[in-house]
Amino acid sequence: MARPLVLQLRGVRAVLFDLDGTLIDSAPDLGAAADKMRVDRGQRSLPLADYRHMAGSGARGMLAVAFGMAADHAEFAAFKEEFFLNYESCMTERTHAFAGVPELIGSLSARKLPWGVVTNKSARFTDPLTRGMPLFASAATVVSGDTTPYTKPHPAPLLEAAHRLGLQPSLCLYVGDDERDIIAGRAAGMRTVAASYGYLGTRSDTAQWGADAAINSPLQLLELLDMA
């Protein structure tokens, strides 16, 4: 029998979040960067809705939507770098925090509950993005996709975040909008929450991810923490 949720989340002393699709809606800028590549090649523009669900997969996801291109394509590396350059030029033009996220972060700070970010996005993009958004001024740590030798679903980035916070992983809660976030969190020994309002990727049924809980909006996380 599963443990009651109140027991699963009791004793949480820090909250870690995925970035894209969990704290911020970056799909409009990611989609625009890929779509520019299509338009530059004389192809028709695609609607944002076509890109949105794969936004959490970065260049791989955007190029798959824009060109049906897989990572083993002979031109993938060149296309990826072109996408990166496009994205760097627009990454904060349309990106914004999801509704309720500023209030959530403000509440965590008021409770003196440390919070941080663990993302697969490389520091090339994570650093200027988080520096450019006031939301992240109170973050206790930001771990990027190239901070450790591994990316999620490997637990190493989450373990690095816990180490930086000076906490055992079991005292941390990880919130993410992709199954790999939950896999990584569980492998790291953390409690996990699926952000069902996010991009979700190719396996969108969060009930199948094995998270301790799921939330349909950012502020629902506070309700879970209050229950514990």
C-alpha cells in the first residue's frame, strides 16, 4: 500500500525545480528559433502549438518538429548550432514565468525554504536567462545540463544540487514536467512532483511516471507542502 501523501512529503527542507515547462514558459522563444530556420529556407511557418509539447527537449525536440530531423542526421550538428544562435538572440523576448510561479517562489522564500533549479539546458543559455529574470534572484543554486558529466534522467545533477545546498537528497523535493525529471529525482532519492501543466514530452500521462504527487498549477505545490 502506498504511503499517505502527507508522509511522503513530510520533512522536505528544499525544493528543486526543472526550468523549461515547470517554472518558465520558454516554448514561444524556442519555437521561434526553430521556425526562423524553416522560414529562412523558404518553408512555411508552423504554429507554436506544433512546437510546444516538445519544448522541454531543447534543440533535439525543436528540430524534430521543424524538420523531422533526428540526432543521428548527418546535418544535425550544424542545424543545432544554427538553432542555438537563433535562440540566443531571442531567448528572453517571449519567455515568462508560468502564472502562479512568482507567488510560489515568494512563498518559499518567506518560509525560508531554499529552492533551486536543475535543468538539462546548458549553462550557455541557463546563465544569461536566469540572470535576466528577477524571478531567480533568490535561487539558492542553479545546476545546468553541463554542470556535471551527466544530464537527467541520470541523478548526478540532482545530487549536485543537494550537495550545494548541504542537504541529504532525501530532504529535497524535485518538481518537473517530464518523465525524465521524475526518473532522475527518484534515482537521487528525492521526493518528486509531476508538473502536469508543463510540456510533458512524448509520455504525457503523468500518472504513469511514478511521482509522489502531481500538480495542475504551480500554486498547488504550496497546498501539498501545507498538508505535510
